[in-house]
Amino acid sequence: MKSTVRTFAVTCITGLTLLQSSCDDANADAKEEIKVEKEAPAQPKKPVIKTDEEWKKILTPEQYEILRKHGTERPWGKVYEEFKKQGAGTYYCAGCDAELFTSKEKFDARCGWPAFFDSSKHENVKTLRDTSFGTVRIEVRCNVCDGHLGHVFSGEGFDTPTDQRYCINAKVLKFVPFAEAGKKDPKKEDK
Ligand SMILES: [Zn+2]
């Protein structure tokens, strides 16, 4: 009996927390766009170069701010919550469609932004020293369109093959599930 009561209490508290956070998200993120593409995009030829005006036509204002102006989305946003629920698939650059990461490199760093321990196409991702805000960080950019994606941190103690955390803005990733793209999901294949 005791354990039933305790389970119920925990469920209530968790439920309230979820309800509260989903209300907050609904207000703050009402205009956020969730990008789930149906087909794997054709891969671009490097480099993809556009004027600011051209970028503004194909990107949402927030994507433009992140990719072209080195912006950062707020953590724990609605798009990030969707990201956490996404299954096996590939993540492409919202600016130029270049493949960047897959679900195989994804892990839960509990930091409020998408985290990967490596890129899936090393030639499409580059890093640069970033000394803004008085600190030294390693910036991550798309190597095809030069769009800012986020930062990479090393040696934080994560139990992953690289112990690196590619901390990437959720809004600049396009997700295509493996199933939609005609690729096999390695996890499901075993079953
Ligand atoms: Zn790109």
C-alpha cells in the first residue's frame, strides 16, 4: 500500500512539472517551427555562398540570427523538446542541406541544446577558436555554407566514445528519419 501511495505522489509531482513546463513552452515558443523533412535532401556542392538578402529569404528570422549572426537559441525550447523525442535519423544544415550529424552520435547531455559526441560527415563540419565574451571556446560551423551551428566542448567526463559535446542549436538542424530516407535503422534491424 505504501509503495502505491508513493508511486502516485511521484506521478503527480512529475505530471505537474511537465504541465507547467509545457505551458511555459507553449507561450514562449508559439511561433517556433519544427523541421521534420520527409526526404533526404540532395547534398550541396561546397561552398554555398549567398548574400544576406538571399539568406533571409530561405531562413526563418531565428535561423538567420543563429547561422549568419552567431546567435544562440534559448535552451530547453520547443524545437529541442522535439529533438529529444526524435528516433533514428540524419540531421542536416538548415542553411544548405549538408549532412552534419546522425542519431548514432546523439546523446543526452541534459544541457538544453542538442548534443552529439561527433559529426557524421567530418568534411561538412569545421571548428574555429572563438574568443567572444572574454572566454576561449571552440565554435562549430557548417563547412559548406559557413553557418554558425554552436560550440564543441571536450573532456567534460561524458561516457561517450570521444568525450566531446557538440552543443548545437536545435533550430538550425533539419531532421530526416532513416525510414523516410530509405535508410535502414540499425537498431531496428536486429529485432
Ligand atoms: Zn550549411
